[in-house]
Amino acid sequence: MKYVIPALFLATAATAQDDGSAGTSPDRGAPDIFADETITGTTGAEIYGNVCAGCHMPDGQGATGAGTYPALADNPNLEYAAYPITVVVGGLRGMPPLGPLMSDEQIVAVVEYLQTGLNDFEADATAEAVQQARPEDPMQTTGEH
Ligand code: HEC
């Protein structure tokens, strides 16, 4: 898992440059991204297992080792979708931004999984909230410009 994420970022950056589609609409970028093998899965549980579990562990219990990965199960920070959406889209210190690699629908699905699968909250994630969390230039989430 450690090696997959950086490779995905490189693939995404190359795709965006190749077709010159550094547009502001995340919807335009998504099909190109998914033409490559980036983040796959449609249900929240699938996406969680494919991406998040590598760091946060399959049951969301988190881990401490080379780094500290907070538990996502029984986590009161996840009661409202706005916070996990912001973290998934833009990253948070040790967590890479995943917004450029995921469609709005995937982010909604995985956040709903955090809220209802790993916790006992109501699902309140929406595609609109994801779009609002996305920066105008999706590539700027890396902070490398
Ligand atoms: C490469 C490892 C990695 C991956 C992959 C990853 N995370 Fe994280 N995540 C982290 C780390 C590290 C933190 C803690 C960041 C900090 O506080 O410094 C974190 C923090 C979070 C937080 C904030 C938790 C809190 O209580 O503040 C959420 C929510 C979260 N991740 C959700 C996800 C979701 C959903 C996915 C999959 C779509 C995911 N993460 C994938 C490493 C990862």
C-alpha cells in the first residue's frame, strides 16, 4: 500500500498533462483518471478496503508503527460528513490528498461507509459537499505548485 499511492499520483499527474485537461471541473478529470488503474470500487466498503484499509486497517482500528494512523471506527470526528470529506479530498498532514484520484460518488460512498459501517452515525455526505471541498485546480491539493 505504501508504494501504490505515490505511483497513483504520478499516473494521475501524467494523465492530466497529456490531454491538457487541467480544467477546473472535477467531473471532466474523472473519466481520464479511471481510464488508468487508480482507485477502484463503487461501494463504500470496496473503496475502503482498496484504499483506506492500507493505512487505517481493515476494521478501521488504526495503527501505530512507522506512522500513526488514527482509528476511523468509533471516531466521533466522523459524525458530520464535512470533516472526513475535507480530509479525503485535501489530505491531512500524514494522509495524502485523494481527491484527484476519486470521483465525487466514490468519496460520498466511502464517507458514508465511515459513518454507517465503522460508526453508528447517520450518513450525510453529498456530492455537492465534495465539490465544494475540491480546490479549483485538483492538482493543487499536493501543494507542490
Ligand atoms: C497513506 C496512508 C493513508 C491512506 C491511504 C488513508 N489515510 Fe486517512 N489518514 C492517514 C493519516 C496518517 C492520518 C492522520 C493525519 C494527521 O492527523 O496527521 C489520517 C487521517 C484521516 C482522517 C481524520 C481522522 C480524525 O479523527 O481526525 C480521516 C477521516 C481519514 N484519514 C479518512 C481516510 C479515508 C476515508 C481513506 C480512504 C479513502 C484514507 N483515510 C486513506 C493516512 C492514510
